[in-house]
Amino acid sequence: MSSQSSYLEIDTNLLPKHIAVIMDGNGRWAKARGKARMFGHKAGVDAVRKTVSAANRLGIGVLTLFAFSSENWRRPEEEVSLLMELFVTVLGREVKRLHKTGVKLKVIGDTTRFSKSLQDKIASAEALTANNTGLVLNVAANYGGQWDILQAVQTLAGQVERGEMTPQQLTEADISAHLTTASLPNVDLMIRTSGECRISNFMLWQTAYAELYFTEQFWPDFDEVSLSEAIAWYVSRERRFGCAGEQIQAMLQVEK
């Protein structure tokens, strides 16, 4: 199945507005080829490029990629160091390409733990693409879903402490407004590669009603066709949001 035919089979009105991807399997992909883990991480960059390009061409509103979790600091120091170097290199090399295609880049997560040079590159990349109106690309780095909720709650707790609001006035919308993805739609489709079937503390609040798509492919093998197949699967799902299927059908009839 070609990527072109996959795109043509999908009704663009039914496309997910926000896709999140847990990019897993770089190390195992490299090991299967008798290579070091970093070989897999570098190959994974090509998969990122293909996925971002395809999502942008399809008109997806938001794509969030889980690049480095807050738990990844537990990996061997040498690997973490090399990953940081790769992050710096990729930012410098890819940001102009992203800007040229209208992509708006945002790095979400606790970036304070990164080196000053990496923080500067992140700030520069975000500033360059800030006014772009195409795909919003969130790169989750030193990110954890529990951390995201905690930092939002801490901000709101400060408002309560200052008397700006009462605990009883706190709403779900208030928490959403203080997450790293504030103003963006919640995740419609979450994809995880490599055969693992868990969400690993990724966007816990934002995926409350997401469709979860698990594929055996390792991340370096994920490409435009893989993305279009995941989206086609998503489109085939009946999304109820707590309603019965008959209610959804009735709503669709009203909208015609």
C-alpha cells in the first residue's frame, strides 16, 4: 500500500486534530543489527523527519513526540550525554527546514535541567517558528505526565494561596489551561511503537479520551505509510466520549 493511496482513502474531516507518539525501540532496532544504541537513536531522527513531514502534509493540527522522559535520566550517563548532543545537533540542523515548511516548534517539559547551550538553542528555535501557522510540533523533552499535572496544580495552588480563587472554584478547565499544552486540543490518537502496550507517564491528562494505537514496528522503521495506517485505523474507530453509539449517530444526523 503506497502512502499516496493511504492519504486518499481518509476523509480529511475525520482526521485526528492531535496525534501523540511514543517513539520506542531505537535501542532494540540497533541491537538487532549488531550496532550500538546510539546508531538506533540517529536512525530514529529520520523517522521523526518523515513523520513530521507527513503530518504536516495531511493537515494534522498538532503532533507531539515523546523524545526524552523525566525517567530517561536513569539511563547510562554516556548514553544520556550522547542523546543531549544529538538533540543539540538535530535542533540546529532541522529548525530551518521546519520553519520553511511552516511548522511551529515547541519543546514541552522541564528544560531547566538541560545545559545552557541547549536551552539557548531551544529558545532560538521556538522564537524562529513562533509565528508559523502550519503543524504545531511539540517535542516532549524531560517530560512526564505526572510532572505536567503537578506543575499546573502548583501554579493554581499559588493562586488559591494569594486569594485569587477558592479551592471550590477550581475546575478541570483551569488545570488544562496550566498544562504545557494549554490552548491546544487534547490528544485524539496516541501511537506507540515497538510492541509495548503502555503509555509510560506520557500526557496523562491530555489522553483521557485518546485512541491508543500500538504497533510492533520499531521507531526507526516508522514512516509515512505507518502513520497513514495508524490514522486509517483511528478513522475506523467509533468515538463515543461516554455516549452510546446510537447517540453519536443521531448527533451526526443532526449535523447534516
